[in-house]
Amino acid sequence: MNNNLLFFCLAFAVLILSAVTICVAPLINGVHSHFGGWEIQNCQQKKDLYEYNKKSYSDATKKYEKRKVDECFNQNAMHDLEYTSLIMDIVFGFICTTLGLLHYFDVGKSIEKISGLIGLITGAIIAIITCIYVGYSASIFNNGVTGFTKLYPNKALLKWKDGKYKHDYDEDKANDDPDIALAKYRELGKKQYRYNSDYYKLSKDPTSEVNICKDTNTNYAGLTTQLANGSGKCEYIWSSGLSSYNGVEYKYAYDRWLTAIILSAFIVACGLGLAVFGFLLFKNSGSSGSSGHVPVK
């Protein structure tokens, strides 16, 4: 396989991957209402407010407010990078695909050196800017918090442990870092944050533990909570406000976001390859190394 063909294949891969990624990207497509307004947040105002009030904050509040400021800037950056990187990727991919196709069929042999230089420069730009986007996106996906409390896999809010009811997080650490109590974006794919057929069926049965052990029917703060029918303690307690977790929108947003990150990582790899073969095309232009294909006659 000659350099011209590899140059074309890598450029075409960038073009196709960029087009697909644009179709699944979470912010461009607004896959969930939670992503709305990231681009218009006034992060500088939040930072100034934090700097003005931080002396009066407790350590936990200071950590929480600082995280909110950093999160705002990261969300702004991710929004801008998602649009910028993917649009540039698809434009550069189209240009290099066209040049690669021309040179593969020995059309425009005289500008092969220029085309190689274009491939080198655009490939490097594609790799760098898309890599930065992947970094921001993956960081927010892995570390960003959603704003709602963590649940157990069976959708329960609390579980009886060591003589009391506990959440599915370290409650002692949550006193110093409130974010520990919140589900992260990377957890949105878990079954407790989407529609669950078994839970739905139990919720329709008045005698099931899901209904008997709801927080509206029990004094779950106590240490001797009993089932309503007196048969013993509730092992789990479910929240009465679980209706927002009975759809598929969180799982949908999770799938789209993760797909965009993976595809963008492939774009980075193809961009690097395009830069390498652009350099080889530039270096070997006019040589006989472009043999192996059938020229247009």
C-alpha cells in the first residue's frame, strides 16, 4: 500500500469519523437538558464572587464553591472545543481527502509537495485540538457531578448497615466534600438511573417492599424502623421522588457522550497518521514511490 493511498484513507477516516461524531456529540445535539446553557455561563462572575466570599466560607463550602467555578470554566471550554474541533476536523478531512484522491490517481502531480505540507499541518492541528477536546470531555465525564444523590443498584436511597441507614457513599467524607454524595456523569449508564422493569412492577404492588419501605411511610432516621406490616426492619428504603429516574434520557446521554469521546480519540489517531503520511508525501514528492496504483489515462 503506497503513501498516497494511506494519505487518502486516513483523511477519509477523519472526514467520516468527524461527521459521525458531530451527529452524536452531547452539546452540539443537546442530548439532555442538563447540558443547556453551558456556553453562556458567566464564569468570571462566579470566580469573582468566590474570591470575594471565600474568607467567610467553611472549608467544605470553600471546596464546593471552588469546584463549581472550575466546573464552569471547564464546561465553557468543552462547549467551545466541541464545536471548534469537530467543524475543523470535518473541513480539514474533506480537503485532505480530495487531495489524497487526486494524487492517488496521479492528478495534480505538480502540487504533491504542497499537498503533503497541507496534510502535515492539518493533521497536526486535527490531532492537537481534538486531543484537547477529548481531554476536557473525558475529564468532565469522569469527574463531573450530576446534581442528584447516589442510589444503590436497586434504586434504593438508603440501606441498613451497622445499626443505621446509610447512603451509597462515605457519609463522613461527604461532610468535607459534598460532591461525594452526588452521582457522576460516568455513572449515568447504571441501571439505578434509568427505567427498570422489575422496579416498575414492584412499585405497582402496594404490598411490595418498594412501597412499604418508602421514605414517606417510614421514619428512616431512627434505628428501629419497622415495616408497615410489622414483619421486621426495612433493609432498604426507597425515595418517593424517583419518577425522574424512570426514563431513558440519562442512559441516552451517557451513551452519546461516551461514543463521542471514543470516536474523537480515533480522530486524534487518524490526525497523527495524516500528519506522518503528509510529511512522507512532502518529502518523497516527485519520486517513484507512488507506484502501485492505476493512473487515470
